[in-house]
Amino acid sequence: MENFSKPQLLNCIEEIAKDYSMTTKELLETVQNSNCSKDYKSVYPENPIILEKDSKTYVTNLKCMLAENLYDSKTGNIIKIQPKNLKLLDIGPPPVGWWVSEKLDGIRAIWDGEKFLSRNSSTGLGSKVFSYVPQFILDAMPAGVALDGEIWKGRNQFNDISSISNLIPGSKFSKEQIDDKWRSVKYKVFDIPNSTLPYEERMKELDKIELNLFNCNNRFVEKVKSVKIKSPEHLQEIYYVLTKDGAEGVMLRAPNSPYEYKRSKYLLKYKIKGDAEGLVILRIEGTGRLKNLIGSLRVELIKNGEKTGIFTNIGTGFTDEQRTNDPKSKDYIPVGSIVSFSYMELTEDSVRHPAFRGVRHDVVNPVKKEKLNSYNDYIVVAIRNSITDIERTKEPNWQFRRKQYLKALEIFTKAKDPIKTTDDAISLLRQNGMKLEKEEEYYKKNKEYKSSILKQVDYLIKTGDLPDQSDESKAIMNLSKIPEIGEAKSRKLYEEYGVVTVAELRKLYETDKSVLTQKQATGLKYLEDLSTRIPRDEMTDWNMLLYQVYLEVINEVEPEKPDFIMVGSYRRKAVSSGDIDILITSDNKGVDMMKLFKEKLLEKGIIESSANIFAAGDTKIMAVVKLKDTYRHLDIFYHPRDIYPFAILHSTGSADFNAELRSFFISKGYSLSEKGIKRGSPKGPSVVSTDIQPKLQKPRIEEEKDIFKFIGIPFIEPEKRTGGINFEKISTQ
């Protein structure tokens, strides 16, 4: 401070006071009278009703303010507010004069003065008290003060903290692991739920609370900043800037408004539902303030690199520089360019509320013939055509060739990741059990692959000579990607209704529900989400969430020696997974466990409705589940205790590893499967205690490691289970 003159210091204090919406006097009084006491007590609700159930605590009478949508989903216009409600606050309709702030994609949390509570609970029991909160977080909170906000890590980080309210230290997650998760988050506060003051006055109170905490060296709590909207264009500009940088959307609050304990039209949300690309086909000149500038762009929606015939006008989200009509400007958007835009609703034939987000220089113009981002569909067509030729000509050994092509067809049809190179295809086929031995060496020597399947794939990718597709072939290719719809059903839909594309099937289903079973309709509804791989961070959140449900199940059913594990590529520590695969076991009460597991998934809204269940029985649950706004495929399998180790080994993979390990078992006179070990062939007798005792010094195989020990090789960690392991070399026998 020694380098500051008195006028400079006063000016600095005035600027800080302005940032906190305070007078200089109020700022100095707050700083000089900081209260860092920790007299924790619940102040909201005033008389809380507490419920204890299943080792959890709920407050059954907590209520908070919820938002309506800014845009009416039926009319597409800004929501109407009754004149009497506007007059009551002496305000105008949204958005001009309203306050806008970033919509945070965190976990809504109420601080009641001593503890955190969720907004509500899917159990219907009320607002759940957070299971565990580190002491260093509690020490950072204002004692005896109620706050409404979000536990937030940052934009697009929801998956990393989605289960934080349910985490408790134990055998699955240590106190240190959970504490580390909390260290990376902030509590972003936007209101005071027990205050009767109007909005602006509540914000002044929040300023004082934040400044007081700052003076007490607490950095966990931060007030959400808001700005008054000057015009509709001002709102769109703020929305554009925030969402372009990864924000989920914006929130609008009415000036002078109270905190209402319900869904309120004084609190509105304007949120991105999704992003898309479009081909610019027309520049439409603006009027009024936008005269001599671009008012909107007419674009054709692009999906999967193809024009869809769906058109929309993008009129918001632009800066004035981007609206320029000067072709020489770096911001000029020419006809023929590809632009990215967000939208509120996307139907089969329309786009609602598109907002410009930028020009995409990295997306291939659909009118150009260039190298494809994915050859999956064309490979499927080529393989299917080859199968037809094999069946028609019936050359020597044709049954064997047909069997190999059918296996390749199944693998390529189910592939979720794009195939861009021949190496991608080789890797995919090997991961799914096709050996393709020494293909790289053969290619290096002969400039072509040994496998006729790989020859065909390599030619297609390198030359771009794509196979011709009949409408029937296109229909099978498109529709068989939908869960629960196979090739036979796809062919039937084409033959009886002329359906070729997914969009056509959706239109048909809207008019005739009888064309699909409930399971097929569910697969159609969530096709896009289910076709997208799941990032590892999200898989970790699913693991935590489902484990918490599992704990609730075993607490109620009380089976003997239960266990739970997430398998598949997640257990192999892969960066992404195709589906969520869970295995559970116990010594008894398996049927009861599976029944309650399904009920709790439905009760908590993880499975939104029974219509989203593909299968559910005594040993399996296969369903579409939801975390935030994304739907995924979940498989839960119950295996008896004696089969459980083998099921874990099989379900962990990889396919190459499993195939090679089974071959090694065969070389030692055994047959390994997902259900156990047999002597000789897969039809031979199961190994018994007299086979197992000498190898393991115990009569039964009880865990996965025992399988490796039985055959005389060291345990191989899941992340190292790839193809190419020399089991003979590492054998200890």
C-alpha cells in the first residue's frame, strides 16, 4: 500500500465498492466488521421436518425456486407472463430490464446454515442431506446463513461431480479420494432462499456474505454475477459469448422479484439443447438497425455429412462484424460455407430457435466429393454384396468363406467408432475374435493383404470406389443400427412400408405405432445417444452412482457375501466405453437383488420409465439409462458365486485376449468359457475339487486370480489384457 497515494487508494476502494454494489461506507463497514464465527445452525426451512431412512437423512419440507423455459415449446415465442404479475413488480416482460447470468451445469445444492441438501430426491422422500462433506468445506461456509446455489467444477464438468452428494468414505472410495473431488469445486451462489427482500436487495446481501467470507480467507463460495439486459440483441450476444465458451445456457431473473418456493415465471432458463451444422444457401439482408447488414442466414441442416432437406433461418447469435456484407472482411460468411448453430428443439422437419455459433472450417462441405470421415456403412454394404455373390456362385469351400464374411459383417455392423483406415478395420476385427495372423507382414511383402475381406476394405478406402447401394441395402444398413431391430426387421420395414432412413421410420412410427415393438421404439428414440461412446470420466460417475444404488439394494435385501464390479473396457482403463456393463453376485437372494435393483433404478429416474427397459428378469437388466441429458445402454447381470470369477474374466475382455487365453487352455487339455473350466472339449466334464486342489491348495475357484493360477500363469492386470501375449512363455508350469 505504500506505493499508493491517498487519491489512488480512495479510487480503488470506490471501484471495489462498485463491483460489490455497495457504497464506500458499506464496503468499509463490512470489511471492518467481518464475522468469522462458526456457530452452525439450520435456518432453512424454519422448522425442518427430518426423516431418517436407509442410513440417509432427508428434509421433507424444503422447497426452492425453480425456473420456467424462456421460450414456449408450443408456440416457439417468449413465454407470456400475466399482466397482473408484471404490474405487481412494476416491470416489463422479458427479456429487457431483466437480469441475466450464466446457467451452470453443476449440482443444485441448498446450504441451510449447517449442512448441504439436494434440491429434491427422486425417492420422493424430500431433499437428501449430502452423505459426506469434508470438514475443510464446512469450514468455508457461512454459519447460520441459508444459500441457494450449485456445486460446480467448471463448464462441461458435470459428469465429474454428478455423484458427489452420495459419496461416503468406505471400501469403495477412500476419504482422500472423495476429499480430492471436493477440492476442485466451488459453491456458486445465486440466491438466499429464506429472504423476503426483492431480488436486487438479496444480491446486495450476497455481496456482503461473499466479501465477509473473503476476509475470513474462505475461497469456496462465489456469487454468480448477473447483468441487466438492455435489448433482445444484448441477451443474444451474452448467450452467444457464454455458450460459445462452453456454458450450458443463461438464466433470467425478474427485477424486484421475490424468492418463490415453486416453479416461477420470475425465473427463466434459456438453454442449449444441442449443436448442429448447416450449409449456407442464402444471405438475407436485415431491416431497421440491421439495414445494410445481414439479418439472417438461410441454411440447410447437415447430418452425418449429408444434406437433409430441412431448412431454417439463423437470425441470432451474430456480432455486427459477422453480419457484414463486405466480402473482403475476415468475418464475412459466404454462401456455401458450413456454419455451426445451437438450437432449442430439433424435429424431423424443423429447427426451433437456432443461434449462430461460428463458421466450421473443419467440416467437409457435403457437396464436395472428398475423403470420408467414416467408411463403416460402405464396408457393410460391400461385405453384404460379397456374401450374396458367395451364396450365388458356390465356389469350392464357399461355406467357410461365407461364415467368415458373416462374422465380419456382424462386427462391422455393430461398430460404433468410425473406420477411417484399413488399420482401423484390422484392429476392429481382431478385437472381436478374428485372428488375421501376420497380415501386416504379408502386406509389406506383397503390397496387398492375404485376407480377401481386408483386400476389399483396403481397396474401398484407398480408391474411394464406393459400392452401389440399392434402396433395400440402404434400408438394412440404416435401420439395423437401431437397438432391437435386426436385418430381418429392417428388410420387412422396407418391403412393406418403403422405409429406407431412420428419419422415415420415425415419421412412420408417429402415424402408426404398430410397426414397432416397445423395445424397438425405445431403441429408435435414443439411437443417437446409444451410438456414441462414453468417456471414461462419465463411466467413473456411472460406476459411483450405480454402486450407491447397489449399496441400497444390499442394505435392504441383506444377501450373504454380495459383490459388484464394472467390467468391459472401463475395467481395462480404456479412454471410452461402448456400454455400461455391471456384474453382481451373492451367495443367496439373487432374484430379490435384481428385482429391487430394477425398482430403485426406476424410482430414482435413472431408468426414466419401464418403456426404457429392453429386458429384466432374475439374472439380467438391460435398459436405457440417463445421466444429465445423455442416454446410455446399461447391462446388469447377476451370476451365481461359482460362475462369477469366469464372468468377470470374460466380460472384462479384450476379445483378442480372451480368444488367445482360451486357446492356451485348450493346449493344456482344458476348455475355458464364461461359465467355468471343463476337461478336454467344451462338451467335456467340468473340473472338480480333485482337479483344483493340487493347483490352488483349495477345492474351488473363488476369484478371478484363481483362473490364472489354475493354468499356471501369473495374474494379468486388466489394462494389460490385449492380444499377442505369449502365454506359453510366461507359464510357470
